[in-house]
Amino acid sequence: MIRASVNHSNVYLFLSVARTLSFTNTGKKFGITQAAVSHRIKSLEEEVGCTLFVRKPRNIALTPEGNQLFKSVSQSFELVDNVIDDLKNPNPTGTIRIGTSPYFASQVLIPNVPKFIERYPDLDVQIITSSESQRFDDETMDLAIVYSEGVEGLYSEELVRESILPICSREYAKKHNLDDEAPSLSGLTVIRNVNSSNWMQWLSEEERELENHRSFVVDDFHSSTSAAINGVGVAMGRWILVRDLLKSGDLVSPFNAALTDKHYWLITVNGMEHRPKYRLFSKWIQDEIFGSK
């Protein structure tokens, strides 16, 4: 944070010099001499107490401290520019780029996104999917929906805490008497996701064990859910992702025992949370998708 005692006009001048690495070009831009630019940068260096540029006979270069200040000042001025743009244009236009997992996109986001488009007709929507649950790339995304225990280094807003529960097809449940009051785990085909420990968590919480069972192993949530729908066996589902399939009857939850798990978060770069695009999407997804959780 820049101290109040620092000359802010010199900071703005520094930003131009850091971008061009030229006292001469900066002087032309501001209508002052190269010597005047050099003098004001020297004054700034005295104010902050360190050297910001290495002066060479034919050019200049940022010192580590100068580079640190440049990054911080660039982000600050970008935030100011964004706020000014938002004040000029309170109704956002352009494109909103949303990152999420493929299965969340197909099962939750895309079925509901027509309502978002209808509400905000001037915004184009771009959905970027990644199998990496916490991946966020600020070069390609404005915000992202992730499923995790927490996210560091970014602005994060908790959307909802997920629940995990056993799921299978109605036909499979009938065939194996899973619609009884106290269904047994014995003799079932257990659909396991090698990238998830949900089965172990659920069994531990319920104090149950798998007996005389066979395994069907997949490596993603979409495959395990698809296998359950098609009667392969019993999988572990996430309530938010399978609730519509449960309501439609494509799936049932035979053991009537859900376990709370990780959270869904809405994340973005720090500062973006103040912009209209983020605020309107945050409100929409909480009202439209997670409001009926």
C-alpha cells in the first residue's frame, strides 16, 4: 500500500517508465524533459527508500524492488480503471467467462444458464471446463465454480456445502432389495471412483462395512454416475449434481443416509468481486441454483 506521504503523480510517472523502460518516451508522453522524468523518479526512490531502476549507459531496467512496486501499482490502477468503467457502464456487456468441472457444467450450470441469458441479454456466456477441481486461470476465466475444502490466494465465496450419498437405479434397488427398511450392503456391486475417498468416508461415518461385494472402478464422477443410472451397481453421488436425477426417478438413494462433505466456492482474482459481472452472477447462481438446495 502506498503511503500518503508519497507523491502519487510520481507513482503514475513510474508506472509509465516501468512499462516502456524509457525516460525519454515517458517524457514525450507527459510533455516534460527526460531530465525531469529522471529527477522525479529519483525523488520517488528517496521517498520509498530503495532503488527502483538500474541506470545503464543505453537503457534502464527494473530492480527487484522496482518490479515488485510495478506489479502492485499495475494491479491497483487496473482496479481503478475497472471501477471507472463499471461506473460508466452499470449494465455489463461483453462476455462472462465461467470455469467449472465438465460434470457440473453439463448437469447443473448449462440446464439453468438459459435463465441467466434471458435475464442479462447483453452478456455473452462462455463456459470453460477443466477436470482439475481447483484450476483457475485468470487469463481465460472471469470466475470459476470449484469443489474443494478451501481456496487460497484468490477471492472465494462459499456457495453451499455438498452432501454425499449412495445412489443406484430404481431397478437395481428392487433387484437387490435395497428398498427394504434396513437394506444390506452384502452382495452389491460397489462403483468406486479411484480419485475419490467418498465411499470410505461414508462407511466410516455410518459405521458399516462392505461384505461379499464386487467392485466396478472408474476414474471420474461422470462415469460413476452413468454406471449407477445404467444399473451397474451402487455409486457415491453428490447431492447438488444428482438431485435432478433423484427427482426424476433415474436414480434412488437406498440407504437414506447423507454425509456432509466439501464446499462449492465461487472464486475470482482479488478485486474482481466488486465488478458488476461478478456480483450479478454471484447473486444469480445463489438464487437460481443453490437457493433450492
